[in-house]
Amino acid sequence: MNDMWRPQVGAPMLNDPAVLLHLNYWRKRKLVQPVVVCLVLAVLMFVLHRGFSMLGVVLLGLAAVSVTAFVQFRSRVGWWLPAAESVLDGAPPVRVRSQVVGGAGAWTLLSVDGGRLYLRVTNTERAVRQFAARQREVSLIGPNADGVAAVMLDSLPVPLPAKVVPAPPNPQPVPVTDEDLSRWAAANTARAVYLGLAVVGLCGASVVFDLLLTIDGWLPATIGFVFVLVVALVASFFRRGDQHRMVKLLRNGPWQAYPVQLLSWTGNPALVGRLRLALTLPDGSQLPVSARFGPAWLVANIAATGTLWVAGNPKHGQAAAVGLPGHPHVAAVRFQELQAR
């Protein structure tokens, strides 16, 4: 067994189910539809209220966010998709020495084999860039005749789009830091969850505002809007799921590896799904493990290794953070059977 997921030697990357899953997900991702839906609903709200509508304003904001997401996706992944299948289904990946010599935002400048090749790699956040700097070697697929390639990092079954670029005038390696990349991933997930809750609360408060504005006028509508926002804020602290608490869960103890059996996963064609595992303790007994949002990278690493890394000691009925020590991804699980909702 491997100690983590790695590209299979001598086989095209499209033979790997996790890589194919990500490629198909990107291809089928609907980016224009959310913009159109939000704009149509916003116009409808303004027409129904014959003037100002707070929900209409919120929907216009969501449309703007969707446009931003579309632009980001095109710059990170969309530019690469037309050539992706031919690149990934061509020559098998080659292990090469690498060095991160630049980057900002979601792109990274990678030097291959001491400067033999320079690649601009997109869809790489800061933590992934730092992880690549620490790893010092990657699996390279391509480049093709147009200079398009893909880069694979250990434990991360996500093809990173890459393009050959001219050598920079004075390349300097990016410093390797001691930042806890697992904690970064946990905090990033928690922020995303809170952002989603904020959008739901804002939409709910906007509906109340529009109703009260129609019935009682601006002052009651404003008071009702603020009241619902405050209630939503307070409620978010009482309904704290495991996704919110992953930073705290990482402090449960040192990372420990346990043998696990993958029972089921409902993610495909999505990148997350309901996950069920059976974990074997040192005394030979078994614990059920479940996750409502089990990610594809976790499933791929479990399938490759038969191992689950847990922060702390598994205890029945409790939650824990899982992942790989020092890697920029983490997930939350519970040591109990998955409960229906």
C-alpha cells in the first residue's frame, strides 16, 4: 500500500477515477445559469414591488458574485479544458524535480528539473503553492505541442492546469515556511460555511423587509430587517456543525493513522458526498465513521492506502478532523453511523 494517493506510474491520468471525476465536474459546471437566474429573479422582485426590493438588491449582488466566479473559473481552469482530455489521456505522468519560483493569487510559477522548463500553473491557492514548494517534486503530464500541460501533487488527485512560459530573468525560490497547512484548510472551510449561512440569513431578512415595506412602511421594514439579521447571527453560533469546528478539532491531539475500509460514497458526479467507513482500532475492534460532506480527495487517498489519518483519538459518537499531516486539505467526520435527515 502507498502512504498517500499518487499518480499511477505508466498509465494515462484519465485512467484514475478521481482525476476523471474532477475533469467531468469542471466540464459540466454551470456558470452562466446562476447569473441568468439571479438577474431574472431580481427583475421580478422589482416588478412585483413596483419599485424598491431589498431581495432584488441581494439577488443583483449574487448575480455580480456569480459573474466574478465565472471569470475566475475561466482564468483558473476554463482556458485549459479544451486541451485537457488529450493531455491527460496522452503520455503517462513523469516524476520531475520542481521548485516554486514565483506566484500570486491563484497562479504559481514552477521551475522543472533545475530550469529545463518553466510552467505557469493555475488554480493554485497560497497553501497549495506552499505545499508544492515543500514537496520539491511533482508529476508532470505533457506539455503538448502548444505548451499546455498538467501538474499533479501527491495526495491531491486534482489536475492543475499548466502552460509553458519563458524563463524569468532572475528566478528565486519561494521560501518554505512552517505554516500549518491543515489548519489553513480548516479555517478556509469554516469561512466558506459561514459565508453560506450569511447569504441565507441576508435573503431571509430581505424577504421580511419587502413584506413589511409593503404593509407598514420603511421604518418597520428596516427594524424587521435588522432583527432577522441579528437572530440569524446568534443562531449561527448555536448551530455549529463539524465543518465550523475543524480548527478546534485539529487540536484534539497528534495525527494518528488507522486502517479503514471504504463502505460507500455518494459523491460521484459531485466532488463531495455522504461517506461511510469502518475504522479498525489497535485492539481489533471497529468504529463506524461517517461524513455528510466527504470530499473526493479523501476517498482517493483512502482507496490508495487503506488508511485514515485522524487528529487525536477516535471515540464513538464524537467528531474529528481527518486528512494528511501537513497537507493543505482536511475534512470532518463522526465516529458513528450516518444519521438520516
